[in-house]
Amino acid sequence: MELNDFAIARAVHVLAVLLWIGGVAFVTTTLLPACRALAEPGARIALFESLEHRFAWQARGTTLAAGASGFWLAHRLDAWHRFADPGNWWWMHTMVALWAVFTLMLFVLEPLVLRRWFAEQAAHDPQRVFARIERMHRLLLALSLLTVAGAVAGSHGGWTF
Ligand code: HEM
């Protein structure tokens, strides 16, 4: 059996994406609705944050692994020209855009800005803030699923125009 660095990078990339986007799906479709059903509006955000805390670390690690392995794949494929042709390679752009959004959220906005902002807003209208958190997760999940579908089909010859 022979495993080269390209095959390993692809395996790491897919495993990282699996754990990361699978976790986003679990939070969106199961954890958030459970918090809504189990806690009063004023206690929902605190319950959600205490349960989601561990996943935030998993998401940070898998985001780093997906970015590093993705960069290595692009380097080995010499795929940089794809970014000049979004018509054929739109999923390359959505991969990087999604990665940038999650990186910004997980490493900068959530710890430095959003946590405090949510707490302040929730003091006035917890229901509205929780609904906003749910909407944001649904949107990110939908974009993630579209990206995964596009990337798998595209990597295997599905988007030739
Ligand atoms: C900086 C961020 C990223 C870079 C540079 C990157 C780069 C790449 C490259 C070069 C490939 C191989 C394409 C080919 O074989 O033609 C790939 C595959 C793939 N990427 Fe990414 N990616 C990134 C982030 C993401 C994200 C955020 C997701 C998911 C939401 C994702 C999902 C996938 C999937 C599912 C594949 C296909 C694997 C397969 O079926 O073989 N990537 N990526």
C-alpha cells in the first residue's frame, strides 16, 4: 500500500470538514431547538453557550486543519488559476470564503465581540437574540452543505461547462 502526501492531505481535509460541518449541523438541527424547548427565553443563551463551549474548541481545531490541508491540496494541484475563473470553480471560492467567515467568527468575533454583545442584547430581548443565533446557524449550515456538495462533485469532474 502506498500513501502519498496528497492523499493524506485529502483525507485530513475531508475528516476535518466532516467533524466541523457535522458539528455545525448537530448544533443547528438538534442543540439549538433543544435549548429553545428546555429553557425559558432568559436562560436559553446561557444554556446554549455552556453546552456549545466544547464544540467551539473542536470547531477551532478542525477549521485550522481544513485550512492547512486545503492550502496544501491547492499548492500540490497548482490550483491557484482556478480563483481567476469563478464560473467553473465557484466551489473553490465558497470553500475559502466559508473558511474565512468561520475563522473570523471563531477566533475573533465570538470571543472578543459577540459573546459580550449577545449578553447585552439578551438583557433587553432574549427571544430576539436567540432567534438571530438560530437564523445565523441555519444560513451557515446551508452554505456549508452547498459548498461540500459543490466541492465533492467538482473535485470529481462534476462541474465542467
Ligand atoms: C482555506 C480553505 C480551503 C482551501 C484552500 C481548500 C482547498 C481545497 C482543494 C484544493 C481541494 C481539492 C480539489 C480537487 O481535487 O480538485 C479541496 C477539496 C474539498 N474541500 Fe476544500 N478547501 C478549503 C476549505 C474547505 C471548506 C470550508 C470545506 C467545507 C465546507 C471544504 C470542503 C471540501 C471538500 C468536500 C472537498 C472534496 C474532497 C473530495 O471529494 O475529494 N473545503 N479543498
